[in-house]
Amino acid sequence: MTTTAAPAAGSATRVLRVLVVDDDAMNLRIAARLLRELGHTGALVTDGNKALAILEQQSFDLMLLDVLMPQLDGLSTLKAVRQREQARRLPRLPVLMVSGHDSADTQQHFRSAGADGFVTKPLSSAVLKAEVARLVPR
């Protein structure tokens, strides 16, 4: 697990702790850089099993979750997160699904599975900023 660097000074009113889950190292670096530019911090993990493990130890304000990953994919991870929240009566963690595929059906499928939002790869700073603000208001 790698923790993202400290946020840029004065970039955000509220620093969010974001868990980024993606099996691709380049995508993790891009997400970490964009989040850092927005003034946020958090942790980077490479699969759904690691995401579930870190959620047992730390709390986050938001999760960016890649859909296609080996071992435990994004939708299975999302299902496990939602089951954990219900079983333990935990607050809902906003989850933003990340995928290279975009269609109305895809977005509806993710929302039906329990996702709170959706962004496409490659990540865009403006889109990520808007979705983060929508999901975790100040």
C-alpha cells in the first residue's frame, strides 16, 4: 500500500481521505496526482481484497474503484463494501466507479450495483473535481 503525498497548500477547503483502487500502476499515479492537485490525500491499493482489508483499519471519505481488476473486481468489491456497511450499520462510503467504457447502460448498471457515481478513463481533473464535490459536499 502506498499513501498519497500531502495535499497542495490551499487547494481545497476540506481535505478528503480517498481510497483509490486500481490494478494499473499508471492509473494509480494519475489518480493520486489529480487528487493531490485537488488538495486531497488517501491511500492507493491494487485490488479489491486490499481495499477491503484497508477499510477494516482506516476510514475514508470517498473510494475511487476500478471496475476491471484481477482477483476481486470492482463490482464484487462494491458489493462487499455495501454488505459490510449494512451488517455493521456503518455510514455509506461514497463510491465512484472508474472504467474505460462509457454508456448509459454501464452507468445504470453501476448505480444499480450500489455505486454513487461513475467516471471514465483517462481521468479528467475537471470531471473528477465535479464528481468529488457532488459526492462529498463541503
